[in-house]
Amino acid sequence: MRLNPHYHALVLDGVFAPGEPNECGRAPVFHALPSLNNDEVADLLKVCRVRVLRYLERRGFIEAGDELLVLDDDLATREPALALLAAAAVGGLPPAGPELRRRPALALRGRPGVEVTAPLCVAELGFSLHARTTASADDTRGRETLVKYVLRPPIAQERLELLGDELVRIHLRRPFRDGTVAIDLDPLSVLCRLAAAVPPPYFHTVRYAGVLSAASKLRPLVVPPPLESPVATADGHARGGAHEPLPPRKPKPATHRSVYRPWAELLKRSFAIDVLTCARCGGRAKLIALVTKPASIERFLRHLGEPTEVPALSPARGPPFWRSRALRRKAAGTSPAQAELFDA
């Protein structure tokens, strides 16, 4: 839940090189690379660390030396609220903290030199690199799972628990090194940390490079062709009805390898959300009509017993700082026996 920027990268375990000319042109040839080892991953981590720090220094965010110095980027002047949330999310300060752990945390500090924490997992001075997760060429389900991994939300809902003392408990997938298995936060702190992790407008969070990029001339030659079957909708039936033949489609060029998937199918494949299944009876939903006229919308809402007027905006209020008793006691250093006096 701390604001720790990191990247999820899907990397091919080889390179494509132009092959010999034939009737289809210069078809690329894949050259597989040998298996990685810890030394190669450590070398890559050092290169990434040096380049990241050099980039931040060139942009004027830090001043590199014996100790890193963070420079003022005028964010506090331009966006004071965003700067407050970012600083709080990084340091665990109010309103994004403090946090309560199930076990007391130990002070872990980095030291020069690459440390191998696990096979193909290294760390050095706040930077870490994990290259252990792989999917073989014949593992279709594994590749799909690996691609869907980057679509995970910031917090899994099944790991959230609302406690009785106005705290939100976040269960960790794996315990920390100090044995911490869960973290308790004030609800406002959780929202502040989530707000700080939202990317700015028009910022692309998914990028492609190499032969997988859209501008690559080799992409149409390395992407597998789609299956020769009609595109199915989310309910499993082909377009045009179960027995109605599909209309003839305009032939596409040989380099076109894209397959259209309806939005409902994408939601079901990515997040296991079936929006076309009724939550009450389990039946399948079907499109009857698109209601766009305001008079028709008001008539439907009135029939369903829903309000037809737009609710008024509530007056602005300040955030409920320190609403949780547990966090107030922790910040003030009081004991549970003094809770009533402190809350008064």
C-alpha cells in the first residue's frame, strides 16, 4: 500500500532476426536464449538502477552524489493536495497513515551490493528485480494467466476486512520478513493511498516495444493467426443467431491478425465478471432496446420506483482525520485504559 513505483514487464526469452528471403518476404527467425542465472539478473538490476537514477537526475528530480537528494519539482505549488497525498503515501504519514501491523516491524535497511533474495530475485539499495515467473511456449493457460496478472486491481477485495473498531485490515498474500501477516489502516488512509496511485490523465500504463509494438514491421509475421471459427459472443452463441448463417465479411489483408472480442467477454476473461448473467435468477440477459430519450428514461425509472430527479451535491466537508480510536491512541501514545479520557 506504500507508493512504490514498479513495472510489470513481459519479455520474450529470445530475439527475432530477419531470415532468408522467400515468397512471403524476409520471414523472421526466433533465436532462443539460454536460461537465466542469478549473475545475469544481478547485472541487469545494476544497469536498471544506474539508468533510473541518471534519468531522474537529468529531469531535475534528484541530485546524485554520496547520498541522494530529492529536489523540489514545484509539485507542492502546482498541486498541493496531490503533493500531500504522494508524500503521505510514501512515508505512511497522515492522512495516509500510520499503519498498524499484526507484528512489530523491524528496521530493514539496504546496503551496497546485490543481494540474492531468491532464485532469479535480487535487490540492491531499494531496487529489486524478480525474473522467476515464466510461461513456456506450449503453456497457453500459463501465458494467459501471466498476461492477466498485470490487470490486477491495487487491492484484492477478498483480502480486505472491515473490523469492528473502524479499521480496515489488509491481509497480505505472503508474510513480511518480520512475520507481519496483515496491516490495519484507517479507511481514509486506504483511500488516500489508492488516490496517490492513480496515474495522471492521458498517461498510458501499458506500453509495447520491440516486435510486439504496433509500429513494428515484424509484428504481423510473429503474432499467431486467429482461429478459423466464427467470433462468439459472451453467451457462447455465434453472431446472427444459433441457426442463422453469418453474413459474408470483407476479406482482410494477410497481415491482419486481430480478433474482435465483445466487452462482456473481455470482462469475463479478465476479471471473472459475467455481466450478462442475472444475479437473482441466473438467467441470461439480452439486449431489448437502447433508451436515450429523457422522457423515456424518466418513465422507466418511475415504473421501477427509482428517483427521477438528479440528487443535489452534498456540501463540502473536511476529511474525517483520526476517526479510528486505535489510530488516535497509537499517535498519542496513550494506553487503552486512558481511551475514554483521550476520546473525550
